[in-house]
Amino acid sequence: MYEAVAKGGLHVFEMICLQSLVLGIAFGLIFALLDMALDREILRRASYWVIILVRTIAHILATFVIIATTLLITHSLFGGDFDIIQYKDIWRESILSKTAIVLMIYTGVVSIIFNLLKQINSMFGPGILYNIISGRYHSPKEEERIFMFLDLKSSTTYAERLGHVLYSELIQDCFFDLTEAVNKHDAEIYQYVGDEAVLTWKISNGLSKGNCVEAFFRFEASIQRRADYYFNKYDLVPAFKAGMNMGMVMVAEVGVIKKEIAYHSDVLNTAARIQGKCNEYGKRLLITAQMKQYLEGLPGYEIDEVGTVSLKGKKTKITIFSLDKEELIEHPYEFSE
């Protein structure tokens, strides 16, 4: 093939360099666009093996198309005079060559490994797998973090009304809608506990552009956008309450058979306890005085003192505050109870 091309005026070495350059750019661009195109709700809800299979087949087909397109571009620009029949011969010879076959096999193997690691990473949460492998928290370390405890309102009532199957599907749907808020606002999901989710941020990420607050209200908005879906399937529109606190915590890798990154501090206990006060005071989001210092003045939000309260397990009382969007104070969501 290359001898024929060389006679047309392009040296074999130059042809190889050109094709390598085009292939490199094409693979980077097409694979990035392909991953974005495959990041769809229907695929995210599929089982892991289906996701890996679909993505691997897509990558192999993309490799096939890229090779064929690269041949067309390079030969049409620099291959001299040739017709479509000549191109078909060149394409058939190249696409069935050992190099092309090895490249597609290589793509398939790498795709399986990459997508498997991607799914494992999603099970742990962004960055957690790396932290475990690197041994970053093998010895406990101190970090300053923000924690938010999210809990489904009226969960006992919903569970009794829906039954355990539909109720489990409701929780799945709710936490699926949480994904957008987590991704958009740099949150990390620490853990799911029943109908509760615990989100965490490094201080810089959580306070930047009010991410730790915006995440809660984006989650609410995501649920409201699908209110018809929830009402048609479950005869309700779920609502969540939250408690938020910040401070120093110890971070450590725990477990032998099952490893995970754990946070230990009274910071978490306080966040969980004030979340439990939301129903008592009729508030959707409660924060500590320490959080108020950093969030005060955040545009579009209003912070009001709720009062000084006693929390289970704490000797001293603490002052808690409610935080709400100004637009929602005048026009609140119509949440089901």
C-alpha cells in the first residue's frame, strides 16, 4: 500500500507520520465525545456489565471508523490520483492488516479495563479508590471539612404506604437525581445509610461559589423537574431535609475485607443531630453558627436564627440557623408530607 502511495509523490515515512498524527487527534477527540454521548440516564441506570459491554463495543466501532476515515483523508489529500475503487482496495488491505486488527483488539482490551475501573471508582466515589490504592489515609490524618446529612422527609409514612419494593425504587430515584448536584458542586458522597445520604466537601470546594448550599437546592430542583414522574409512579413528590456543619475531622482507611475511607469527629454527629431538628422547626436546611460565619452574605440566600438547642449526646447547647433561598421563601415548593 505504502509503495503505491509513495509513487504518487509522498514518501512512506511522511505518510506514516501524517497518519499517526491524524489517528492520535481523532482517537482523543472521538473517544472524548463518545464518552459524553454515552453518559445518558438510560445507560447510567443499566447494570455494570451492560455499561461495560456497550462502551467497549462503541470504542471498537469508533476505532474501525477512525481508521477508515484517516485512510480516506490522507489518501485523498496526498495519495495522488485514485478513484473510489482504488480507495476501497487500499481500505480493505489496511483495515484487514495485522496492525489494524491488533489496534482494534488493543482498543477492546483497554476499553474493558478502563470502563471496569471507572465502574469500580463509581462504587467507591470519585477519588476514593485512588486514596485507598495510594495509601493516603493508611495512617489517620486531620482535615477540615464540611458535612451535609440529607434525609428523606416522612420516610416512615412513605415506606408504610408504598411497601418495601416501591419504597426502595423511590430511594433509588431520589439518589439518582442527587447525581447532578454532586457533580455540579464538587461534592463527595461519603455514604448512603437507608434513606439518608451524607455529602462532604473540602473547605475550599464547599465554600467556593456556595457549592455546599447550592448542592442542596439543585437537588431539590432536580426532584421538582421530575415531579410528574414521582407523582405518577409513587403518588407523592419526595422532599428532603438537611443539617450542615464544618470543622476538623480525622480521616482514616478502615476495614480489611471491605475497605473504605471513614471520617471521625463530633462534626458529623452535630450535623446529623441538627438535621433531626428540621421537622421540629419546620425548616428544610439547618446550619451551625460556624457555617453561618462563612455563608453569611451569600447572595440570594437568607439566614435566620432558629434558637439555642440541646442536642442528644452533647453537654452544651448550640445555636442553629435556618438557610433558605430568598425566592423560595416567597414561592415555596409544594412538598408532599
